[in-house]
Amino acid sequence: MANSDDFIGHLLDMVHPPGSVAARRMFGGHGLFRDGVMIGLVADDTLFLKVDDTNRAAFEAAGCGPFVYEAKGKRTVMSYYQAPPDALEDEGLLADWLASAYAAAVRADAAKPARQRRRK
């Protein structure tokens, strides 16, 4: 799941306002965070964004699928879908997809018990 520094840099350079999203190394890839909640992950230089029942259909309509991994013979599908490739070349599109992922992450965080919430 290694990522190139160039790909991570490209993603962060496209985010506006600058610094509103941070990348942290984790599990051999990177997590993308905004305001303390994880909105995306990057694995093998591929961006995946947080989805839930509210925004999943938009990702599916764009032809994007979920992040899936296999460990110990078990296949796990996560609540992150690949970002549309054109969003990686258009700051406005990326902003829209990131906003959708952020909203999904905030909803997921709000559904957790108070002691487990990450949002400040």
C-alpha cells in the first residue's frame, strides 16, 4: 500500500484552502483528515473517500468502487470509495468530493458514543 510522496503532495496542493486537509502515514498508506475526522485514505497512490448511505450513490454513479483488502483470508470492504479520476485533476471537483466525504465522516462521528467521537 505504499504511496509516493509526489502523489500525496499533488493531492494536498489541490486542496483549498491550503492546510485544511492533512495526510498522516498509517497502515502502510495515508489517512486524510479534516477537523480531526478521517475523510479519506490513500493506498497505492489511489484516493478513497468516506462514504455512507447519503453519498454512496454519487460515487457509484461515477463508476467508483469501495476500498477492499484481504487479511488472514478474510475480505473486508470499507466505507471508503475511490475518488473519480477526473477529480484528481480539477480542484473544484476535488473540493466537492472532499466536502461530501467530510459530511459523511461527520455523520459517522456523530453516530458514535460521545466518548469515542473524534471531532472537536
